[in-house]
Amino acid sequence: MARSRPAFPVPTVWFAALAAATGLGLFAWSGRSWSALWAVEALLGLLLVGDAVACVSPRRIAVQREMPETITLGERGEVTWLVDNTARRPAKVTVTDALWPSLQAERRRVSARLRGGARLRARATLQPTRRGRFPLADVTVRVEGPLRMVSRQATRRLPGGLRVLPAYPSRDEVLRRMRMPRVLEVGMRSIRTSGGGREFDQLRDYLPDDEFRRIDWPATVRLQRPIVKQYRAERNQTVVVMLDNGRVMAGVVGGSVAGAGAPRVEHAMDAALGLVHAATALGDRVGMVAFDRQVRSILAPSSAKSQVGRAAEAMFALDPDLSESAYHDAFHQATARFRRRSLFVVLTDLVEAAVEQAILPALPILTRRHLVVVAAVHDPQVQQWAAGDEAEWEGDAFREAAAVNHLHQRRRAVARLRAAGAIVIDAAPGRLAVELVDSYLAVKASGRL
């Protein structure tokens, strides 16, 4: 704990009120002697000096702050203050912590009367409203004298900090999908037909929907009943998440990731965490590249269960850069680092101008060797405007026409990306992570990777 500056006594509101009351009394007094005024002033001075002498120094008040290092956006955390009165005399103590407003602390101030040698443990709930790194330092300690005429205050530094990680609201839905029959065992959804994949898994009895070419004839002859080979999806494959952090990802869309509406990048981060969670559960190696006009972070591929936490750490400090994203440079850097054939998932937006002018020219860098998925979240408000009821005002008609045009442009962008060899997902808010995981499982089941 850093040493604080000297805490000089300062008159309190109570002293000001007493001085005002005595002044009014003297004003109303009919006497003309100055001795009464000097007596009152001397009495007030003695009260002030006596209370200042009896007031415990803020240096004798020890303060500690305890809080978690990380909190996930949308979840709750707790901060605890430990306040110790190391003096022998009692003290009225107020501790104020300079917490960031976006942490939405239940309270930032703690007040209590502590006996000599006593300890106070106070707690407050935190519910952050945005991601990022929040350094914490200043704590102000204020001690009132026993007569409440003066107070002594000092500000000291308590170094610390809190990291608010991206929200992952799709966690439960992703977990439900991963608990489907045989998903963890063969790396595919239960609705796929048996026998997909490339790695041999086991022999089993023939079922009506099995492919004829999967029949194992030696085993069939030996057991005198149809037997088929069952394959599983290959493990230890590579998935690379390309997170666009540029201008197109700053727009807020309807639906909620951590409140009422959130920027597209928040939905993309939710989808990235869901994909990392699902892929590592199936034994695949997952890496990530976050970029805008430059590459912001690169996460080395790993199949460890802790990769979800590492992905959240790599994204939590990102804020959309209000410039055009350099897809060409980002794709080149990614392919130079991830040379093995991989599933590249580009999380961006399907704005027709950006697709035609930036994404499509750079896409062959990925599609030459890799399987590519382009995933985005659309705005349901625009769809409501496009399918709007009868317009009441001229502005409503113009808005509907603009919305219809926007949807046409978006469909053209999707069609051009698919023609270029990419799998395209255009999901509603809150559904991007689920649809992306479904697409990944379908790719695993088909053996395309």
C-alpha cells in the first residue's frame, strides 16, 4: 500500500451548522458587548481543536480490497473491503473506492463506527455492463472526530484491477448440443446417417438407412448377417476463427447478448466461444485471429479444455475499430501461420459493399486450401421494416423501401460468397453461436474437412 499524504483536519457540515446557529443567535441577541462574540468564537475554536486532536488519523485505518481477477459480462461478481482500525480509540470511518461506473457496483462507499482494534468486512455486488480491463487504484479514507466537528481525509493507492470477459449466453445451448447421442463419441449430430467420417470406429449390425458400400463382407459372411463399418469424424483437425473487429462490427443489432441490443462483435464473440467450446470437446485444435485494419491478436491452436478461457482472454479488450478491415492482410497472415488444411470461420457482417470490395477479392487466399465458413448476424428490426404493415407516413414508406433494398443486397452478398466456395451463415441475434456449431458438426459428419 502506498503512503498517503498528510491528512489535515477539515471542518465538517456539523461544525458549519453549529457556527451558523450561534451566529444567528448572536444576531438576534439584543446586547451590544463584544465579549459574548469572542466567547462564542473561543468556544467554537476549542471544540474544533479538541475534536481534531481526538480524531484518529486516517493512517491508522488499514484498508484491503478483495475481488476476482475476472468476471464474465452479464454475470455477477463481488468486491470485499477489509477495514481495520489499528488505533486504540474508536473512530467513525468512511471508505470510498473509485470503482468504474460501468462495473455497476451496488455501492462504492462503506461507513461504520469501529472500536479500537476492530475490523469491518463489507461487500458489494458487481454487475459489469461492458467488456474490458478496469484498473483500480484510489481509495479515500475519511475519519470523523468524536464530536463530529472535524474530519481527516486521505487518499491512498490500492493497486488492483478487474478484467470483464466477453459474454457467453449460448453456453447452455451449446452444451445441450454436445450432450446429444454420440456427438462426443463420433463428432456429429444424432440426426446424421451412420457411417460418415473417415476414421474407422467399429463394426455393427446393418440398419435400413445404411449405405450399401459400407457393408463389411468378410464380417457378414463370418457372422451370417449384414455387418457394416461405422466411421467417426477425424479428430485433431484444425479450426481457425477469424474475428472481424472493424467498422462493420460496431453496429448494434436487436436481440440481447448482455442487455437490450449489442454490437455485432459481441454476438460474434459469443459464437467464437461456442465454436471453441464444441471443437475442443471433440478433440479438434482451435486457434483464433482477431483483426481490423491490422491483426490485433493471434491465439495458437490447441485442443485443451482451457482454450475457451484463452479465447475469452484474447477478445475481452477488443473494441471495434471504426475503419475498414484489412481482410487481405489478415487472411495472408493466418494462412502463413496455419498451413495445415483447416476450417476457417470468418465472423463478419454481410454488407454488400464490404463483401464485393474486400472479402471476395481476399477469399481465394483461404479457399485455395481450406474450407471456409462466413458467419454473420442480421438485424431483425430491418426485416420487420421490410415486411411492415401499411405505411401511415411518407417516412414509413421510404424506410420500408430502404429495408427491402438492404435485404436484397444482403442476399446478393450471400449468393456471391457461396458461389466463391464459402459456407454462409446469416443468423438472427442469439442464434449465431448455435447455427455455427451446427454447421461445424455437419462439416465433421460429412468428412469435408
